[in-house]
Amino acid sequence: MNIFVCVKQVPDTETKVQPNGDGTFIETSSIKWIMNPYDEFAVEQALLVKAANAGSTVTVVRVGSVKDTEALRTAMAMGADDAILVEAEDNLDSYSIAKALKGAIDKSGKTADLVLCGKQAIDDDCLQVPQILAGMMDLPSVAVIVGFEQNGDAVTVKREIEGGALEVYEVNTPCILATNKGINTPRYASLPGIMKAKRKPLQQLSLTDVGVSADDRRVKYSNFQLPPEKPPGKKFDASDEANAASVVAEVVGLLRNEAKVI
């Protein structure tokens, strides 16, 4: 099987972000980048499928800037065979990213038997790329999957829905699946794996190579701002029983009229 995994590189959750000078994105010069956590489950699932199907290959694909290839190197250190990087700005919209991913898969020279993605990226939370990519590739897709079982040319997947219930789908391959946490436990990259990853093929393509132009962009971002600082908290002294009733009434009034939580 030819298995492709689409990964995104996102800021570390502990990184403090700042808007850039013109407010069109965040300042990226000092950010620590990591693989999107939901994509780690996709990489692990690809490796499990590879282990169960002799002769299979896993190719990871990313669209983004070249200043840091941490996500791709991490995936190859986990066990992926090779990687493709489409050089682009880090703030492309979902449509452009999906078209670039499709172009990269087409450029690989392999016919995709299975495409795996994380259900969403933790930075923009768009939840769009897997579905748009499936439409472009004309493949069936299931998102938010927490269970996977292969049955020859078909896969049975479990999908989480609201209320904690599960839906079960049987999908013929090739298909696109978007993973959620709980489907597996991603492995850690071993030291030998990290060393091997440095020698594995990493192909670099431009947006032009994969057929993406500025006209493909559907969404442009502007006016990035930090959220307003939280106002200081209020303290109330109800130690004097004579004032307790009025203090309680004041607190209740603030919770109802100002905080609007009751």
C-alpha cells in the first residue's frame, strides 16, 4: 500500500505568540514548532497499517515554510519512509493547502491507497483540509475517527459524534481518514530513528510545482490581535455577619448582571 500522511507544523502550546507588524499573521521568528498533535495519531496509524501490509510505504506531506522541518523529521524518525515539503507561507487558507497537498501526492508518482490526516490543527482549528482534499481527490472520507480495522480492500472505522456515541462506517480504499485522539498511542522517536531520519529522502516542491497560485486563495487574514487582558478580580469581605447579607446580594448581582453566569 502507498500510504500518505498530511501533517502540519504548529507553534508549541507553551509558546507565547505575538501578532506580526502588519497584523496579517503571528510573528514566527522565535517560535518553537512541533507536529500538530492530532497528526501524530495519523502518523502512528499509518505505521500500524504499514506493519500489517508487507511492502507498504508511508510518505508524509506538509505545506509550509522551510525554516524548520521538525514535523517531517519527527514523522520520519517515528518510521515514515520519506517526506514531501511544499514550500509556502505558513498562513495559507484551507483551500490552498488542500490543493497543494493533492498536487504533492500527484507529483510523488505513487497512487494513494490510503490518506491519513489529523482531524484538525490546534492553531487555527479550521477542521476543513481533510474534507476539501477528499473532494478534490474524489475519495470517500470519514473524520474524527477513534477506531480502525482493515478488512482487505475495505476499512471499518469508528467515528465520534456528540453525546459520546459512536458511528461505524465501512469504507473501501482508497479513502481519506481524519484521526482523533484515542485511536492509538503515538510512539516516541528512538535515537536510531532520529539518526535514520536525517538520511531519508525529503523532496521539496514549490506551490507552482503543485499547481497552486495566488488566485486559489479563498481566505485572507487581517487584524491579528491578542485577546484583551482579564480585568482584575474583586474581593468581598463577609467576615462581619452584619454585612454578610448585603455582600451576598452584591456578589449575586454582579454574577447575574456583569458576569452573566446565573
